Amino acid sequence: MIYIACDHGGIELKKAIVDVLKKRNIDYVDFGTDTTDSVDYPDYGIKVAESVAHDVESKGIVICKTGVGMSICANKVKGVRCALCFTAEMGKLCREHNNANVLALGAGNTDTKTALDIVDAFLTTEFAGGRHANRVGKIISYEEKNV
């Protein structure tokens, strides 16, 4: 399952990603927004992050103008590792090395083709484990002690 949301700055990019998810028959839940009226990104990003945290086999995608706000709020949810990516290589490595489970995108600084390439890399790359598992484990351990 893919959980996806955006604020008013990410609607067009979200629509393009949802179209790809539909074409690939990938199950998704769209938490909105669906309006260009100004909204508060945490109201949408937190829904994605909480859903991913409760559905460990899922992934999330959050979009705002820069991607920064969405990535900050998503990373406040225990169990979420949200990565803000600007290239397909980053989309691949955030999964392979960091086991990221939420992808943040900046609609104002990432064109649609690049964003779709990032999403593809994020969705098709598996966590490599090995030495990376130890590093991710340290993050999880810290999170457990400090929540």
C-alpha cells in the first residue's frame, strides 16, 4: 500500500504520481489535499506518516513546495524514516541504504519527469541490509529510547 498526500503546492505533482500508481495497479490511499486553497502541510503529512508507521509493509509519499516541511513533520512520527529526494539516485539509495519508508518531494524544485523517476526508484528498490541494517538499527534504538 502507498499512502500519499500533498499540500496546495503539490497538487499537480501528486496527480501525476497517482496516475502512475493507477496504471501500475498499485494500491494507494490519497489523503489529499485536492484544492489549491492554502492548507497546513502537517495536517496531511502526519496522516501519511501515521499510516506508514501502523502498516509496516507500506510506503508513503508526501509533497509540498520544497518537500522540507513534509519531511520534517513525517519524521516526527515514530517508525518513519522520511527522505527528501531530488534525484532518482537519491530515491534508490534512501531505500537501499536507509530503508526509508516515506519519500518527500518538492513540487517547486522537482519537475514531473524527475519526480516520477524518483518515485519509481523509491518503489522498486529494496533495503540492502548488511552493514546498513546496523546503522538503521542504531537510529531505531535511539528513537525507542527518546520517544
